[in-house]
Amino acid sequence: DDEDCLANPVTDLMLFTGNIPSVNLTVTNNFGEDALLAGWIDYNGDGTFDNATEMASLTVTNGTTAASVTLQFPRVPGNALIGTTFARFRISTDHHFTDTPSATGAASDGEVEDYKVTITGVDFGDAPDAVGMPTTGNPYPTLLEHDGARHGLVGPFLGASIDREADGQPNSTATGDDTDGNDDEDGVTFTSLLIAGQMATLDITTSGAGLLNAWIDFNDNGSWADAGEQIFADFSLGAGLNAGLTFSIPADISTPQTFARFRFNQSGGLSDSGFAADGEVEDYAVTIMPAVPVLTGPATVTSNNLPAITWNAADGAVSYDVWLSSLTSGPNPIYRETVMATSWTPPTSLDIGRYRVWVRALGSENVAGDWSVPITFLVNTPVDVIPPVRTQPTLRPTIEWNPLPGAVTYDIWVDDKTNNVSQFDRQIVSSGNSYSPATDWAIGDYRIWVRGIDATGRPARWAAFRDVIAGQPPVIVQPPGSTFSPTPLFEWQAASSAVSYELLLINRNTGAQIQETGITATSFTVSTPLSVDLWAWHVLAVGTGGATP
């Protein structure tokens, strides 16, 4: 058996489409002059060895003995014959051969050896790439010209099937290998959302045992070579379903859609590019969502009708989407705002009533995370009561307030402080922003509260109380403007609810005063004559318990 020039005939002659074969040979030249070593591999299996696309050659100097040399052949084309073909190797000093090498014909010296060759197809990825672009930042090594990741169709693979490609199948969604006639991108299933700052899970199915290497381009810069982007390194997988694999996602990430590459073979040690003799590569477009914010405010009950909506910063967030709904009157939402900060305040006062608020994080390109757990809160703003005149010369005193947003009616509560009667008067005011009793109150001191009621009948918080004194001044009857009597009769009309009266006389020149109390009639004559002078007089109605206005 003189067919012995190949150092590694089994491995050297197992070829893969897309690769550049290097064949190691042992040669001897003792013919007295330099010889030409030429080899051919019939890539297309047409029975003809083509010098232009299927040949490699080198010079073997005279005196070479059992030397190891390497013939590097042209790249195996993607459309090469898959299966068995043949190679031929010739060495000679014959000038006809050295000048014009040929796989056929006679030569005056040397040797020819023929070998069976196996050509195997390869599987490529489909992450984005472009012909004629730089090797890096392209963004990914997918095409053969960029040493794209590729695997010989040998040994275990991912999922249920694997197919052959002549070159990478890049497109913008990493689905080129899915749409080329046989969707073999079926080995990886993400079983959780990919959320910034959290753990993610996936399942991987394989046809046999092997090692997994995988990457996600977390910063979306077209490279899987950055620190922290390899999520599995020579990770051992068994045949069948490998469930619940976990990996972490960086917190400081704002990438919306990016790309992942999964490579699987028996020996491991793979990078994101280059050739592997067995296994498979699968590329996926993945969306990394920002984390879910946690609402921290407002409180579930607030009297502030401009409450601050607050939340914690979410990993991966560029901005936030705030949704505020009214559970009392609608609509839904009443506000929807995009904000950059971690808080938001409604631009106008909220009506009293119940509200529900959600917030979600938005990553770059407005990729939205999940909505937060909502907060339901009650706005129970108190009525702004206008301070009344403390003493009102009427038994129907008036209390006024400013309109309260969202209030459809107002609840009025009155205590009679004079007689210690709680809820002496309780009324619902359905129109206007003031209240006066429909009937006279007795002379006395009163405490009044007001609160708004929303469209569902839910009351807001009571306003701070206001106190008023109600009274009715008696109408003076006599004496007239002047009198000659030093003991004139002072007379007045009876005042409603008065049980007695007080009379006060004041000398306008000297300031001297005379006060009479406990008068039960509606007239009174002084017992001591008044000096001739200018006097003023007042009469005061006194109610039960001595209440006076």
C-alpha cells in the first residue's frame, strides 16, 4: 500500500462547506531537481478536477526526504457536493507537469495518489450582518466572510432538527434561518420575561449530551465580546430537555431589542464566531424589558388634592408611563403622562373621590415593562370654609365656603354649644356654597362643620369647625331723641327666644355707665334720675343660659 502521503487522512479529508481545507502530506524528492506537488479536490463531484477552484500546489525542493508539508486548498464552496467525492495528489519534476499542472495525463517521474473525501454541510446563524462591512461592529459575525459561527452537521444539535446553509442567513430579526425552508431554530425557549436587574430562565432541548456557550449583547453594540455578555460558558447539557436554566441580566441596561447566540457542541471552548466540527448555532432576537417600579405614594387616604405619585427607580428605565384613573366618576384614565423623574403630581386639583394609579418603566425606544401593582387612594380634601363673622345679628346665621372640586352636595353639622346639644341641626346642601337655617335658631353660641360629598355618596373630610353667635337685636320704641324727664321710660319690642334683657346707658360726655340686667319685661325706668346730659342707650336680648349675641 503506497497510498501513504497523507499524515491524517481521516481528519484532513473530512471537509466542511465554507472552510479552507489544509491537507498535511509527507513528501520526498530525490530526483535531482525541484518538484511540484499538486492536489485537487472535486468539490462539486462532477468527475473533473478544476485547476482554478479545486487545486492547491507548492514546490518541493530537491533533496527533501520524508518532509511534512501542507497544501491549503480554496475554500469549500457552500454549494459543494454533500457526501463522498475524491481528491488526487501528484508530485513530479516533469516540466510538462510543473509548467502546467494537470490531474490527468502522464509524467516522466513522481507519483499519484487518490483518496476518498467526505464533504459535510454546515449550519450558520442568522443574527444581523452585512456583506462587505467590517469584521466587527457589523454588528455580528454571521456571514462566512466575517468568520461567522458555523457548525458541521455532525453529532448532537439543538432542538428537533438542524439544516444546512451555504452561508449565514442574517436579517434584522434573526429569523433568516427560520424562513429558509426549514425552521431549525427550535432548541431554546425563554420561559420568563427578560427584565433588567433580574434572573431569567430558559429551557434547552438537545439531541445528545454536550456543552453550551451562549451570549446576549446586553449593550446592543453589535458585539458579544463585552464583559458580562457570555451567559453560559461550557455549560453541560444532557440529551433531551434541560429545563429551568437561569442567567442574570444587568441592572444598568436600557437596551430594548438585542440579540442572543447559542452554540452547542461536544467539546466546548467556543467563541461567538468561527467553526466547530459538530453541534449547532442558533440566534435569537430578544427584548429586554425594564424592571417593574414599586409605587411608594400617595398614602391610601390623603386630604391633598394635588397628591404626589411616587415610585422607586426601576432598572433599565429611561422614563415612566403614569396612568391615573378615577373610580368615582371616570374617565379612564383621567391622566396619562410620560415623565423622566420618579414622581409626578397632577397638573390640576383632583376631585374628592377614589383613584387608582399605575406606573410602568419605559426603556429606550419606549419598550415598556409591566405595569406596577396599583395603589388605590382616597382624596378627601376638606371644604375651605370662609371664616364667618363671629357674632351675627340674626337668628339665621350664614356660613359660606369655596367650591370643593368633586363635591356634588355638602353635609352641614351644627352643635348648640349654649345648650350642649350635639347635631342640633344637620342638613344636606345640594346647591350653592352657603347655608342659612330655614327657621330661626335660639339666641346662642353654635359650632358648625361642613364636608363635601362625592358623586357616589362618599363624604370627604370635615372642615375645621367654625363658631358663630346668633342673636336678634331688640327694636327700640322709646324714648325719642330727647326728653325732659330725668327718669325716662325705655321701651323696646320683644326679641325672639329672649328670656331677659340687659340695658346699658352711657354718658357720652363723661363715659359714665349704668347697666341693668335681668329685665324680663320689654321696658324699664331707671330708679335714679339721670343728669342733664347726652346719653346713649342699648338693649341686649339674653337667651337661655345667659347667651348673648
